[in-house]
Amino acid sequence: MSENPSPTPDDDPFTPPSYGPPIRPPAPFGPSVPLPGHPAASVPPPGYPAASVPPAGYALPPQYYAGPEDPLVSGNIGGWWNRSLRLLQKAWRPLLAVHLISVPPLEVLTAWAQTAIKDDTDQLKMSDLRTALLRLGLAVLVGGLLTAVVSLASQRILVQAATDRPVSIGAALLEALRRLPALIGWSIPAGLMIVVGFVCCIVPGLYFGAVFTALPAVVLLERGNAIARSFQLLHADFGAALGRIVIYYAVSLLFVLVESPLAGALAAIGTPTAGTVAATLVATAIGLVSAVVIAPMVLTTYADMRARREPFSTAYLAPAE
């Protein structure tokens, strides 16, 4: 699972250049301490060790500190929401196209797994249960792989849109396939932590779920230990991060609450086959809308958390010329 923490530009053309350690976790809209070289820069900010002051002559270019007009980084929850909506408006068509790869197959596989247990049987047969479990396992495996690829590709599409580059679904999918092993590798321990947290006590599970909300963006845009990095980003400003994450999951839950009763009502209409088809179509449509709407929230949440830990702006995500 270990990765090269410093990939070469040829290996990863979108990895931002390294400018050394940050002066300190900056304010949302830029540094509030003098840049190195300024006479006052020799004195560390209150509460920070002297080692946090870079050597004289060191300075980040101004564009690498987020300003009020940064497409991704915001100073408050309202700015985060507005940036998410603007990014959605800008990239919803390619996002919809790429999510067609994962959402419809996942819904079809789920419906296929459910039909293994016949509705007209008074007593559950062991053979039906085995068949259902096998189908469910296949649905989880195939659906999980497709979802992982699309989650990475959607984040790359959003980065392309945020940095005003031409959106290429093909390039996004190729990079997603390239980063897929890393996402799978980091998702396994992250998923285990969430499951164990829910089993032991619900609150730790919710906490770990919040920690790994932006995991696809972390894996796509950074290299190194994605588990430790996710913890660092969340705790850079826990309150600000939690507000965004709660809204992200609230929007996701809203779509689920709309889908479940509607699909259940359609499944009970007409013949079992017709009901299953109708419910699957509705679940697919709502699932597509949900996936497209919440995808920008992952990237903007990641950007906000990172900007509160270190100098960061959308300029970091632009490719080297």
C-alpha cells in the first residue's frame, strides 16, 4: 500500500510543485503573517515554533494562497455551498455521463440480487438464501469497483472544470483507472474502521465516516498515507469541516428518503416483474441525480480542509505548463 511520496512530473502531471513547509496553517483567504524576507518574518507567529519560519528569501507565489474569488476554497459555509453549486452547474453534463457507468449497473445488480428470494414463498428456502447471497456478493464487488472508478473520474472532471481546462471524460477515466489500486488499498482499512466503529459504538463509526468523506479526492490529488492525511485534514479546523460534511450527508440522505418509499410503492404495483422494473428505473434516476449533485461537495470540502491546514488554492491543481 506504500506509495512514492514524491512522484515525478512525468508520472503525475497534475501534482502541484513543492514549495517547502508552510509558514503556518493560513487563514481561509491568505496568510496573516509576513512572508519570509520581511523583517518581521524572523519572529515566529504566536504559538508556533521557530522551525515553522522558512528561511529568508522563501516565499510562495501569491496565487498559491486562496483569495475570495477562488473557485474551490471558501471562508464560510455559505461560500462552500455556493462554490459547490457553481461547480455543479459547470460540470453536471460530464458528471452525469460518467455516472452512467456505475449507477445503472449497480441498481440492476441490486434488483437482480433481490429477486433471488421469491415474494410468494411462505418459508424462506436455504437455496434461495444462498442464491441471494451470491448475487449480492457479485453486486457489491462489481458495483463497488465501478463506483470507485467513477468517484475518482468525477473528481478529476471537477478539477478540470475548476481550473478552466477542457473537460475530458476519457482522460478522467484513464487517470481513475491508474489510481484505482490506491483507492481500493486505502478504502479497505478505512471501511474496516467505519464498520468496527459502528459495531462498537455508533459515534466512532460516524466519526470515521466523516474522516474519510473526502478520501477519493485525497487519493486522486495527493500521494502518501491517505488514512493519516484524512485525519490531518479533518482536524485542521474540525468545526468548519464538520459543518460541510454534515450537509453533504444530509443531502445524500434526502435523496435516499425520496427514493426508498417511491421505489417501494412502484414495486408493489402490477406484476412482480413490472414492479421491479419500475422501481429499478426510479432508483436509477434518483441515484444519478444524487451522485451528480454531491460529487462537487467532496472536492470543495477537501479544498476547504486543505486550505485550513496549509497554503492551498485552486492554482495547486492546475497542470504545469
